[in-house]
Amino acid sequence: MASTSELACVYSALILSDDEVEITADKITALLKAAKVDYEPYWPNLFAKALAGRNIKDLITNVGSGAAAAPAAAAAGGGDATDAPAAEKEAEKEVEEEESDDDMGFGLFD
């Protein structure tokens, strides 16, 4: 479970994004102080660095869709976004192989 200060930073970043204001550590800190939230001083910097140059609205609308996985895979692997479908197919094959190992001739209720 996330700490109160971590959640407060998330909400601060969402507020800044909604107002179309650049997300910086100083602005997150200002919002936290205005809301009288106790927070660890490293959280605003972490959130500002993690969200620098990113469109928060796109992140929210693409949660779990896999659309964010292609750029992340390209950044991690050094390839381009077209390599992502091949990586997904390999992951599916691994899952199928793991599932086939489950049947070893006996069952839980045998």
C-alpha cells in the first residue's frame, strides 16, 4: 500500500497535469505544503523526475492497454517499437509452455 506522502504526490501531479502546468518538484512541494500534508522530502523530486516530459493524460488513458509497452520495450531493448509484437509472442509461447507442464499424470483430487 502506498504511503500518504506518496499518494499526495500522485494527486499533486494529477492536479498540475489537469491544469496543464509543468510538473516540477517545487510545484509538487508547494501543493503539498498548501494541503498541509506531511511528506518525505525525496518524494516530490522522484515524481518530478519520473514524470518529466511525459503526458500524464496519455499515461492514464493507456493504462493496461499495452500501448505504453511498445515504447518501454524499445527503450529497454534499444530496438524500435516494431520489435514489441515479437517480444509479446515470445512471452505468450513461454506462458503456453509453462501451462503444459502442469499435467504430470496426477491431479490434486486423484
